Amino acid sequence: MKKSYDVVVVGGGIIGMATAYYLSEQKIDLALVERKYIGSGSTTRCIGGIRQQFSTPAAIRLMKESLRLFSQMEAEFGFSVDFYQGGYLFLAHSQQMVDVFKKNIEVQKKEGVNVSLLMPDDVKGVVPPLNREGLLAAAYCPDDAQAFPFAVLRGYRESIEQRGGRFFTANPVVNLRKNGCFVLELADGTRLEAGKVVLSTGPWTREFALQIGLDLPLYPERHEAVITERIPKLFNPMIVDYRADGCYFNQMVTGQVIGCFTPVPNVPGIREDSSLEFLPQVSFRMGRLLPELKKSSILRHWAGCYTMTPDGNPIVDQSPIDGLYIASGMCGHGFMFGPAIGKNLAHFILHGDWQADFSDFAFHRCFEGSESMK
Ligand SMILES: Cc1cc2nc3c(=O)[nH]c(=O)nc-3n(C[C@H](O)[C@H](O)[C@H](O)COP(=O)(O)OP(=O)(O)OC[C@H]3O[C@@H](n4cnc5c(N)ncnc54)[C@H](O)[C@@H]3O)c2cc1C
């Protein structure tokens, strides 16, 4: 078995898989190592939302590119990834949030995003059954979308394998060192050598990087999600309620309603255990906005991690260790960022230059400021 590779990607979530997919377009020896099964980290625990409504030009441009790449997946993979442009509707129940939306919409429009500020009467036209009590305005982009994470990962995997990429699954990297080239030791004793290594280990990146002397500002926290039975089509966009007791949810192409909320205070650490308190709270919050949902049954709920950074932007860059790349800290938007990050990072690894402005995601930035559409 071959044990020496040009690039080894560590971590088979959306970021590692997208990076490997675009690397595999070139004739290189490529391997991806995954601790458990592909997608077992945060990626298959996410709810599949894809939006361009961010607050900085860098994030908006990245998302415009990602949206385009998601839209091409069915043609590239030969099967549907349930990509659907039902839009994103952000609700503002306070004047402060209206002002945030107005400011962001200005930036988004400059970047060519089809977004507008809606008054409560206009919102009725977008989601007729929405409870508009207390609603002051909403930010709406009908081109925002959703896709099914499991299908996206399947498409990447099949393509990478067809192009000769090698997978090592259920086999974590337990040791990484640089001795001329990189040496990776896997749990079953396999030893791989690599010219370059990508660390896309999601919530586990901080502890992994510490082993090799890199102290990264990455803070995993638990987020829970819920899914209902299939119901007849009720609404189109992902609905995001930013109130402290708000929530966000979407109706999938297959009819289920999938949703979550950001707990206050947050639940720090790598936590994949779900809580009993979440169920009544999420049911109340979703049912308050769409009373019709109270009639549907919940099928199951689960938990996964957001890997947060101090400024709400990921770290995607070459590290101070030559040939070691970091791609982590995706916060609550790693699924949607995945394709564009993977494409740009693969180009950077192969050619040494960025094709887009990645300075907001640089390793050595000051981490000031904050993404207001987290
Ligand atoms: C409830 C919930 C809802 C979300 N909703 C959305 C959404 O709507 N839209 C969106 O864009 N994002 C969403 N997210 C966020 C999104 O899921 C993450 O940002 C994204 O999945 C991060 O991808 P990743 O590849 O960085 O990490 P992961 O998917 O966690 O992948 C990292 C992988 O590395 C592997 N690994 C770790 N250590 C090792 C090792 N030593 N050796 C080998 N492999 C290793 C892990 O097993 C894991 O599979 C949501 C997250 C949650 C929890």
C-alpha cells in the first residue's frame, strides 16, 4: 500500500472533503484521514442552510462563490444534493436589529446580492402563515438556499475516489511531526508521509494543533437541532429569529422541518450530547413563529459543535509550520462556506497564491471585530 503522499488532509468534514475534492482535480497523490466516518463531526449534524447575507465583503464574496458551486453539484456528481433556493428571511424584532440589517444590506447590495428590507406586510407575502407579532422588519434574499450535507459529502467522496484519492477512515491521526516531510501516525499503526498537510479537524483542531506547538483561538460550543416528520409544503425560506429566545429553521426539500437555536449562555466544549430541555424550548420557539408547526411530530433531535473564533470568521491559512495548513473555526457557517473555502485553499496549497481575498481569515490577524450575521 502506498504510504507517501503529496498532500494529506486530516478531517473528513465539509472543509476537508471540499479541499480534497478540488485538490484531486490535479494529478497529485492525495489521502484523507478521518477519525470516525466521513461527516461524523459537525457536518452531518448541521441543518444545511446556505446564505449570502453576511456583514463583510470577504464573507459575502466567498458565499457568492459557494452558492454557485453548490448549484453545479447535481451536474458534477450526477445526483441531486437537494439544492433548493428557497431564500433566507432574517426577522428583526428590535430597532437595533433593523439598523444592523440596514447597514448589512448596503454592503450586500454593493456586492451584488439580491437582498431587501421588508416591512411586516411584505413578509406576509413571503411566509403567509408567519406570526408577525412584534415584528418590525426583515432582511430577505430569495436566492439563498439549502442543500443536504450527506449528499454533498457523498458526491465529494465518489469524485475523490474516482480521481485516485485514498481514504483512511475510522482511524484518527494520533501523532503528527515534521522530519523533513510530515509523518502522520494513525491509530492502527499506519504511518503516512506527506509533503503538505491540511488540518481540517473542526472542533478537535485546537487540541490537535497544541500537540505541534500551535495555540489557536478556537472555542467549540454545543448546538442542538431538531427534525419533524414530513409535512406538506408550509414555507420556503430559512427563517432566522435573532431574539435571545429565537431560533432558525427551514423546510427541507423532502418536507421535514429542521431547526435549532443558539443557547444563552452558550455551552462550551466538544459536546455531542443532546439535552432534554432543548425539546420543549425549540418546540415553543418554532411554534410561536409558525403556529401550524404545533400539529407536526418531532422525529428526533441531536447535537453537534460550532467551532467559534473571537471574530466569528474562520482561520484558513498556511501556519507558521511550513507546509501545514489550518482550515477550522467555521462557527455556524462551515457547511455553506465549505465549497468556496475548499476551492480557494486547494489553489493556495498547489500554487501559493490566493484567488480571492482571504485576509479576513488569516492566521496572524488581530481577531478584532465581529460578524454580525452569526
Ligand atoms: C446544529 C447545527 C446546525 C448547523 N447549521 C448550519 C447551517 O445551516 N449552515 C452552515 O453552513 N453550517 C451550519 N452548522 C455549522 C457547520 O456544521 C460547521 O461549521 C461545519 O460542519 C464545520 O465543518 P468542518 O469540516 O470544519 O468540521 P467537522 O465537520 O467537524 O469535520 C472535522 C472532522 O475531523 C475529524 N477529526 C478530528 N480529529 C481527527 C484526527 N485526529 N484524525 C482524523 N480525523 C479527525 C472529525 O471526526 C470530523 O469528522 C451547524 C452546526 C450545528 C452543530
